[in-house]
Amino acid sequence: MFQLHYTGDITKYINPKFVRLSQSLSIMFLFLFFIHITRIWTSKREEAVHEHHQGQDCCHHDSHTCSHHDDHGDTQFTVKKLLSYSIILFPLLTGFFLPAKTLDASIAEKKGGLAILGNQKQEVNSSEISDESDSDLEDQSFEEELAEAGELEHDLSVNEEAEEISNEEFEQLKKDLYSASAIKMDDKVFSLYYEEISKDIDKFIGREIEFQGFIYKEEGLASNQLVISRFLITHCVADASMIGFLSEMEEAPELYDNMWVIVSGVINKAAYNGTELPMIKIKEWKAIEEPLIPYLYPLTIKVL
């Protein structure tokens, strides 16, 4: 865990807002480690002294019995001991020697691929209907989300994008999305803009858009189609969800899974399994290196 914090790879496992909590737990584990090590050494010394005195008393009475009942740690190395040591050593060795793996197209496929994007669209629509039917519950839920967000700390030293914004700034970002001549989806606003575009695709058809992500190709797509994706992490990689845009481009057959690109194009819409999804007609693209921090994180709204 200390190594992950030192290298910065901890953000490949958890949301940066929880980094300080993780650091605190690391210090606590280190403290407990030293306490238990001290106890083990103390116990070993006491056991050695006890066996020494017991051996002396025993040998005064029956030296033959004494020599056959003491175990000074020189017993044969058994399968049971091997298993015990392996349980301890395996996670330590894998933690130190296996590099942190970034979620990629193979994970996107296992999580459902485009079907997930379709489900997200349906969930957004269902949420809108529910919100319109009960505005009081919406206000209460929103206040609870703000309160929860206000309790979570962030760590700018790990990820500059992990910043808190006020509710006014949040609303302004949404206004900027609707008023901008061209939509630029940087990591800070990606999840927010993606949700807004998916809510009402018709309002954004024909708009210019620019964003970056990794290539994910799914069986059943046309040869000129692919998905440019990102993973959104709320708490940790266990709850990571894929978000991204179905895209069309002439060069699609030349591109491959997990290739990172930055693209610009025009928003359109397409149907997938009966669900309308935003689709980007790519006009320009460029291959790029995988970002140092490849994941997206929800915006955190602070309570003033």
C-alpha cells in the first residue's frame, strides 16, 4: 500500500477523494505491524526461557524423556508450514512485483459493453420521469448528495482534477455545455456532459465535440463503427462503469482495442437494441499515449 501511494498508482484502484483515508489506514496498519512484531519477539523470548527452565527440571529426573519432547523449531518443513507461509507471501510478492493494471477493453466487454451504455440511457430516462413526478423527493435527494459530497475530502497532490466545486459552479458548467459553440469534454466535465447529452440527444445533434478515450470494438458493430470509452470510478475499481460514445469513422478498421485517441466530430444519434444512443461522426483523430490517470471521477459538490 505504501508503494502504491509513493508511485501514485493508488489512483488506479480508488477515487482520489479517498486517498487521505487510505494514507491514514496505511499508517494504522504499519503501527499495528510493529505492535504485533514486538509481541511475537516477546512471546518467543518468554517461550525460550520457559523451555530452558523446563528442560533443566526435566533432565534432572529423566534425561531420555526430556530429549524427545522438546521442539526448538527444528522440526521438518511440512506441507502445512508451506501452505501457511504461502498464504502470507503470495499477496506480498504479487503486490510488489505485479504492476498495476489499467481497466481496458477486455473489462468493458465483460461488463456488458454497449449494452451497459443502453442501460445507462434507460436509467437516465427513468430517473427523469421519477423526478418530474415528485420534485420534493428530488430536492431532498439532491441535498443528501450534497451533504455526502461535503464529507468527502480530496487530494489535489495526487490528481489535479479531483477538486470540489460549488453548486453554482456546477450549474454554470451545465449552462456552458448548452451555450458553447463546440463541446470540449475534458476529464473534469466528461461524466457530467456525457450524462446531459445522453438525456436529450436531439438538443445536441449537429454540435461539434472533442474528447479522448480508448478504443473498444464490439462484435455486431459495422466495420466503420467503434466505441471510444472511458471508465468512471465512484469509489474504487470494483464499481467502475464504462461510459463512452458509439462512433463512426472511415479508419475504424485500422484501429485496435485499447488504443488511446483524441477525436473531434459531430454529434448524431443511432439505435442499439431499441435504445437511442448518441453517436459521433468522427472528422479528425489522433493517436495518443494512455494518460497518467486514465480514469474519470464524478464531480464533487461542496457544501458552503
